Amino acid sequence: MSIRHRIFQILGTSFGLAYLPVAPGTWGSLPGVAIFILISLSSPETNHSFWIAAALILVCVLCLGLSPWAERYWGVKDPRRFVLDEVAGFLVTVLLFRTPDPYLTAIWAFLFSRIMDILKLQPARYLERLPSGWGILLDDVVASLYAAALLHILARILPVNWFGGLPVNILTF
């Protein structure tokens, strides 16, 4: 295997996490959690949305660029070992839903982005059919939009301390 293919494989499998035997998408989305926690701990709160959006754009570009390679490499459409779309999905959720406590935000966003990705409510399931990596990416993006919306609803219904406070203003770039 060439170095280029090895790099693609490392990136596409979230540094090999997608090779773990159970739930590769769940394991593979963990780098998104690490990115979010790193941003939350290392930059002023007023810049979080900017850096999360920048990371999201980078992951989306990588996902779209590597998806055709992944489908050829594994020989199937939307291969389960290719998990950059899960990283992007998590980042969409935390871009749109954050609370003052980054750890609680990460836990809730991880849980709900995974649930919504697994459920694949319409139109997310329909979007899987799109060609050239768009289906791989957009079904997770839409599922994560559902996750963020559901989290906003729950944050207003459940006790505030469950989320570490009310959601922060996501429009602050």
C-alpha cells in the first residue's frame, strides 16, 4: 500500500478507531469530541464558533475528497470503516448546541448525534443516495441538525443543571 493510501486510510478511519470491532461510527466520531474539547479549552469562548466551524469545514472537505477513494478501497457505497462523516456530524451538533460546560456539551452532543445518525430520520436516509461523497456526508449533517434541535428543546424542558446551564449564543463568531 502506498504512503498516500495509508494516509487516506488513517484519516478516513479516524486514526484507526473505525477498525474497532463494534460500532465503528461511534468510535470514529471520537476525534470530533477531542477537537471540540481542545477548542473549548484553548480559545476564548467568543471564538469557539469560529474554530468549530473552521474544523467542520476542514473535515467536510476531507470527507468529500476522500469518499470516492474510500468507496473504491472498500468496494461498497458508504463503507462503515470510513467515518469522517461522523466527525463532521458531531461538529455540526456542537456548532449549533453548546452550553457553558464543554464536557456536558460533549456528552450530550455525542449521545444525540449518534442516536440521530443511527435512526436516520428522513430526509437524512434519502440523502444517503447522493453521489460522490455527498450522500456519505449529508445524511450525517442532517441527522446532526436533528440532534442539535432536539438538544435545544430538551435544554429548555429538563433541569438546567443537566446541561451545565442554558445553551450559549451560537451566533457568536
